[in-house]
Amino acid sequence: MKIKIIGADDPLILKEVAVINQGFFSSWEFALDEADLSFEFNPKTAPNKGKGDHKYTYLKTYLEFLTQKTGKQLPWGLLNSMRPNKLVHTMKKRCATDNEITNELQNTYLVQDTKINLLLNVANHQLKIIPNLYNLEQEVSIYIGIPFCPTRCAYCTFAAYAYEPNKKWVAPFLNALHQEIWIIGQYLIAHKIKVSTIYIGGGTPTMLAAEELRSLLTALVDANRFPQNYREITVEAGRPDTLTREKLQVLKDFYVDRISINPQSFNQTTLDKIGRNHTVADILEKFKMAKDIGIKNVNMDLIVGLPGEGKAELAHSLAHIKDLQPESLTVHMLAFKRKSVISNERQLYTVAAEAVLQDMAEMTYEFSEREGYIPYYLYRQKNIAGNMENIGYAKAGCESVYNILMMEEAQNVLGLGAGASSKFLIGESVHNPKDLRTYIENYETYARRKLELLGLSVRIGAKAFTYNPPVD
């Protein structure tokens, strides 16, 4: 599909137009001359450099044009940011009622009622879980990135290295990580900054040996190295082929509140195709093992729209979730991320049509409601299948506090380890190097920069939930 745009030369507006186009067409490009569709913006309504709410009035005409031409409607309208709930929280902080928020989402952003209800339900539930959600600027959350996995999945773009070819880096990486933990921890203790949550992700943290896990958790919970009294510790154990009884016992010994054992799919053909190198039987066995040891909160991830999967395959996976009843369930729509194998070799992977993907998403909504899973956070991604969203569900009382704080950007988040990102309420960020050698040689420089920004953010009392929609 070739689309010609007339009367808009602001790059921010054109980027927004590009995002809207993705929702309507699987393949499209801007055209300068001959085009399948041509649209002219009215210069009298043009916003100042694409900024402010007036931008949405300007773009509304284009969205309505495509809706009329294609007969297709975008449930999310013009609300294309990764964190749509931040807008809801911004308005709630200004004491807007749910009716006022609904009107704003309908009239300014053209969001459909189903998505408005989802946003309001999630936001209101988050405030029940964390009543002081709007007053956590003086606390931090910690993310620890462990960049090793058994293999690299076809859809993955995270900082993750296959273990066997890179195992020589494990010991020097862990040594550098422990030093970074020490630097950050001493600062937090000296400045009496409370840690709300700790999240150990990756990669696959349980790729580490049991004693390496024990040493890492000791460094984090040692009162002489790191502040205590946090609300939650989560460890991703996403690949069941990395789990042993000994490792699970280490997690239990350190009172880890929540782990993830992520099937992504319960169809063996799919697991083989995406490079997961474990069996469905492994998932079932390790889940039972975790429960036998006493891990109380287990999350499972499913990805909707994996290559070769349709409604029958999803129904099969949901039947397993029904039998297992994990405390939380995260449903991702497949996203074609830049640099992932699936994106770079898309011709090798068959994905369901958009209408089928939307039916599959509906299946997960109905399943979650039926089984008592409450949506408590959500986010959207570029090139997400079906123009949908990813939703985190949980049984009441089993929600991840870290996921809420991180997704709603309610406080400063310090990322430690290779590829980990730190984000500050003053709008700054620091990204640790993904390359292992570069991280090992330079972790101290990055740690010092993070502490400078943390000090500034705490000092000026930056307020969360100021919504400035990014251009995706």
C-alpha cells in the first residue's frame, strides 16, 4: 500500500501517521508521486511542531479517513504509546472522575469502549494493590539483568547469550555484577533510600548454578550491602530446562516472592520451531517441583500468535493453564521485534491472519475472566500482532508490585548487569552495555552515572505520572 501525505512536514506528525498506518495495513510505504491513497491535512488546524493535545485533533481526521476507506476500526484509536495507563493515572492525579477520563479517551484519542474499560479496570486495581502509588518518588526498584540463556528464542531481542559458547564470561560477569551491587547498595544505605522491589531477569537467571544464585541473593539481601524491607523479590525462571530442585530450594531459602516458569506455548511443535529446547513435560514437571518446594506465586507466560499456531493450539495451551492454575498469567501478543530471528527471517514463519489473532486475543480475555485472573498491568509494542496489547493477569493478592511500578513509571528504577536499563523520573536514563566485555570493563562508570542521576531525581522531587505520549 502506497500512501501520499500532503500538508504535513513535521517529522513528529509523520511518525504518528506511520504508527496509525501500521494498524491498518500489514505492508505500506510513504509515496511522493503515484499512490493507492492520498490524504491532505488542513494547514489551518496544524499543531505547533506536533506537540500538545491539539496534535490529536489534527490526527483524528487522518484516522477517520482510513477508517472510512478500509471499513476497519482501531480499538486503541490514537493512543499508541507503550504505556497507555500512564494517561489514565495522570488524569486521576488531577482528580478526574472515571466518567471524565472516559470522555477524554473517547473524544480526544478515539479509543473504543472495550479498551477504555480495560484501562480503567487496570488503573483502579493498581491503586488497590498500591494505595500510595503516586507517592513513591523517594523509593527505588532494582532490576538485575542476567544475560545468559540455554539457547536464544526466535522472537527474542533481549540482552541474552547462549550459555555454552559464552560460559567463560559467567564468572567475570558475576564478579562485575557483585561489585556494581556493592556500589549501588552502599549509596542507597548512606542516603537512606528505600528499595521497594527487586526483579532478577534476563536472559534466564536460573541458568546460573545454585551456588551462583545463592551468592547473588546473599549480596542483595545482606544488610551490610543493600537496603532491606522491600515489598517483593521476583526471579525469572522462565526456561524450565534450567531449573533443578537445588536451585528452587535456594529461591525458597531467600524468601523469593514470585518466579516465572514460562511455557510460551504447550505445543511441542511450536517449542521446537522457536528454539526453546525443552519439552511440555519439562514445564509440567518443574511447575510441580516448585509447588512441592513451597514457591507460592508462580507466573506463566503465553505468547499468542506464535508461528504455526491458531485457535486450536491456543485452546490446548489454555487447557494446561486451567489444569495448573498458576497464580499469575501474562499474555503476550507476538511482536515482530527488530533484530529477532522471526523478523529477519519472516518468510520462514507462518503467522495467523489478523482476524484470527483478534479472535485468539478474545479467547484469552474470556479465559482469564472465567478462571478468576484479574488484569493488573498492560503495555503495547510496535509491530504487535493484531494491533493488540500485552496483559498481565493475576489471582487476587498475587500481583507483581514491580511490574506495576515499572510499567507505570511510578519511581526511579536502577538496572544492574549487562544490558540493564535505569530510568529516572526526571526523564533521564542510563543503559548498561549489552556486550559482556564492555560491561565488565566499564560497570563502575555506568554505576556512578546512575547514582548522579538518582541523586538529582530524589533531590528535586521529580513527580511521576506526567504523561507526554512518546512517538513509537
